[in-house]
Amino acid sequence: MNSKSIQQILLGCGALLWTQFASAVPVSDAENNSATTLTSMAQGWMASADEFDTESLTKVYTDVNHTIYANKIVTKVTKAWYYPTKAQVQESGYETLNYNQLSETVTDFQAFSVTTEGRITWVTAENIKEIEDDRYNIFTDGKRKVISFPGLQEKGMTVLSYTVTHDRTKGIEDWSRTHFPQQFSPVREYRLTVSAKDGAYFDYNVFNDVLTCDRDEQTLVCSGTELAALKSSENVNWLDQIGQVFVTTTPDWNGLITRVNKGFEQALASQSSVADTLDMLLTADMSVKQKISAIHEFTARDIRYVSMSDNGHAIVPHAVDDTIYNRYGDCKDKTVVLVAMLNAIGVPAYPVLVATDRESLAPVALPGMSYFDHAVACFELIGNEYCLDATDAYSDWRYVSDWIQGHVSLPLKQAAAPAPALLPQSTHRWLVNQITDIHYTPGGGQTEQQTVTFSNEYASSMRSNLASKNTEEQNKWLTSVYEDVVATGVSPTFEVEGIDAIGNPLIVKSNTEYEPYFDVAEEFVLTEYDAWVRYELGLMKLSEAPFGYGFPGLNIDSTYNLFLPPGWKVRSQPAALKLTTRFGELTRKIRLVKPNHIEVTTTLDMPQTRLPKEDVDEFNDVIDVFVEESSIYFNGVVE
């Protein structure tokens, strides 16, 4: 996950949720008293503004207070931001608040901006825009309120306060929240309070502690001051690393699984159209694997993705019959169709929740629905586990979609000790086989015929880039890839196979002519670069990995056939290689087929692994050596 997306998540956390209000301007005596307190606090913060960071947006104050009752949860939130520059005002002068329209309401809403001169401008309904929550995979019956603070200027502040009431009798999901005290901006003061009333249950987990927390039997209080800003870095999955406090009202995973399964069972209760649909898709002579493939392709490609999480369907999928009839649905709708059809052919499948932004189990210590934002269908077949993502229209069923491999998941099936687990990962996520025939010309040029075969996840990636393009657009895109991998300044022509067959490899064939580029003499020295080996290794080198790196695995089989013109002979062949490291192996074999024909076969094998940060430098050194040895040198004579 990049820093921009996690910042969007962080800025929204704890700032949830209301269904209606007319104005944030205080009108009642209670609201006036609250407003007086808020404006007094703002004046105090503005008096200390000289102490704030002069360049960075600063979160001056956050106070979140959850009171948990048997039938409701009341959350009071107050927070304030300081904007030192005009740029921050332009980029961040708003709040985006997500809320569940089915089970949550907001009262006591007050918001305003304050200038250096002390002028206060209150937020009104005119400053608020409500939009649908259209995030791709999400378990929420949600809308968004976007608040644009009026009157905000540089060196000014915004203050937001509200009370959220969550009705625990509506919906089947549990209540849980993950709080992220740190931001990509400094945080001056942070406080989180959780209290239970009337014997209500809650538990909490602190991961990568940046706060001081104390708990007695009924209350948790966590606080911190002067929290350093997170630093943007590449190759960081922030939800696995950032300090967080998780609060849940669910005692155990089985309880969560039972509640969520009620929604899936409700959707599965209406599946009368499954039999007719299977009759259309399957034939009697199909094997079980062929049937699975046909079912997966139907749900992934014939049922389009449309987010349908409103009207009580945050957790509950739509009925199987409705999704088949409409030919659209979101991840859980498509998943429950998969489950119904697989069960109908005798493959016992079950839904699995996925956390698409989490690859570590360490922070996921307590049960809660709020970790998860996606669903897939899994089953076992001949001792192997398979997980099918019906939102992925370009991947084969035999491997997990690359974007969720190794991510945190929760199977929705009862077990003695259920717990989240990581989805399976392929040993080599990126599989390439390439054969290049190069015919050198007597004048010092060459013609090249290249066939590149992409398999499994790599085929899926290529297919997703090509499928929606017309022939002209495909050629333009493939030319840009060729220029990145092989050479610029030429005009290759392409032929593509396997775009529409998601169970097959994707094959790209190219033909290219090179103008003369070397002098022909009695003796010659030539260098070819093993293009795909060199290119993929370059992509794998890590510029930074402060928390380590999940290397996805790479395997390339490369063959170069080098043909010299009649009368040219090879005098010195390229060197054979066998370089073995703990991260992988590079081997090269040479065969002199004829005096003017060399066959060079190279294999790069680097399996998937988790690299601790201490190994990153050594890993990069290995990459450098492999890149250097990817060059093919040989010389010869012209007789």
C-alpha cells in the first residue's frame, strides 16, 4: 500500500458516521455550552501555534470516547487540525466521514474553522456533500460526507466534534474499530477512552505501541503526546506496521463466524436457478477440474462487478438467484454464487473473508469484522487448497489472484480453534518463458523473432492490460513494453494468443528488424543482453524496505538462438554459468549447434520468500550480480 492510500484511511478513522443534520451551528443551550468549550479550546491551541510544525499539516488534538452498552455504542469524537501553509489548505481543507446508513446516527455535530485573528466560521449544510461510498471491495452499507471547511486560511485551524450512536440491534455484523494514533503528519495530543456499561463486553489489542494504555475492569484509557509523523516509504504495507489500537465487542472468532455466516446462509437459501445455470455451463464428459473452471469463469466474467452493499447488504450477500438473474454483484454476491455452484457439483466450498491491506497476522489478534474488506470462495481438492476470486476476470482458478496472495483471511467455517490465516502463495508468482531467434545480417544488422509466454499470475496481469484494448491500442502498449525490456528506436510487429482463454498462458510473438549497428570486419565481438532476465531483475531490486519485503517469486526460462551469416564462424562462445545463492539461482548452458549457430539457455529461479530488512542489502547485491551476468558475449571471424 502506498502512503497516499494509507493517509486517506488514517484521516477517516474515528471520524465516522451520521445520517442527518441540518447545520453545525449551535442552536440549543447545550449546544451553545459545547460550542463555547470548543471555541475556548481552539483559542488555546491557536495561542500555541508558534510551537507547531511550520511546514507540515499537524493534527493538534484527537479525543475519541466509546461508551459500550448492551444495545448501543455511543462514540464522542473531537479533533482539530492546524494548516501552516496555503498548500495544506488547498490539499487538505476538508474531512471525509464514512457512516453506516442502516445502523448509525450522529448528533451534537459541530465544526468550524478559525483564523489567526480568531475569526470563527461555522460549517453549515451548504458546506457538506454526501456521496456513495464506492470503494471497490468493502463490507459497509456506507455513504460519505465530505465537509469543506469555510473560511479556512493558512496558519488557521479546523475543529470537528460529534456524537455517534451505533444501534447494535440492526444488522448482523459485530462492532469493532481500529484506531491509528499516528498520521503522516505530527500529532500533538491523542486520547482514546473505552468504557463498558451494564456488564457489556469489550476487549482491546495494542500493536506497535505508541500510546500509554491503562485498563481496569470496565474502562480503557490510552493517551500520547508529540507523536512523530510517519515517513512515506516504498514497499511498506502500512496496516501491518503502523501503531494501532483495536477495540472489539466480539468475544471469539466462532461467534463472529456464526453471525457472518447467517448472511451467507440467507443468500444461499434462494438458489433455484443454480441447476439450470449449471446445465447451460457443463457437459457430462467434463472432469471435476473442467467443471470448476467453467463455474469460475462464469462468476468472474459473466457476472460483472457492481458494488451493492446498501439497503442492509453490508454483510449479507444478495440471494444467489438475484445475482444470477441480474448478472452483477459485489465480491460477496459473486462468492456466494461460486459456493452454491461448487457445492452443487460435489465440491464442498465455503466463503473466506480477506483483508486486502494486511499481510501480517500479528496485528489481527482479536476477532473483528472491520479487518476484512473482500471475500473469496475456497475448497480442498486432492489435498490442495484453492481459493477463487470471482472479482478477478483474468486469473485462472488454479492459483490465488496475485493481489491477495499471502493476505490475511478468515474461513467462514466452524472449527475447534478458528483463527485468521494467510492465503496461499505461489512459489513463483511471475513465470516467463522466452525464445528469441536472432539472425545477424552480412551488413551488421539483425532480424529478431521473439516468443514470450506468460503463465499463471503473469498471464493474468498481461491479460488484464490487453483485454479491453483494440488491436491498435494493444500494439501501442506492447511496443512500450518492448521498449522497456528489449530496445528502443525500432518498430516491432506483434501477434497475441490467449487473451480470452484465462486457463491458458498468454503468448506474445514479435518480429523486429534492426538497421546495421556494428562494423563487419575479419573479426567481430558481439554482446546480447538476456532482455527479460535483465528487465525482471531490475524490477525486483529494492530501493528501500524498512520493514522487510515479501518477494513474490520469479522464474524465467530464456533461450537465445544466435544465427551468423554464411561464412561467419564462432571462435569464442559465451560463458556457461551456475550461480547459486540463498535467494535463488542463475544458470546458463551453451550449445554450439553449428559453426554459425549458438544456442544460449538461461534459467533464473528465485522462489517466493519473506525478506527481513537485514537481508535486503545482500538481496540487492545478488540482483546486481545476476544482472551483470545476464549479458551474452561472444566473438568470431568472417572467412
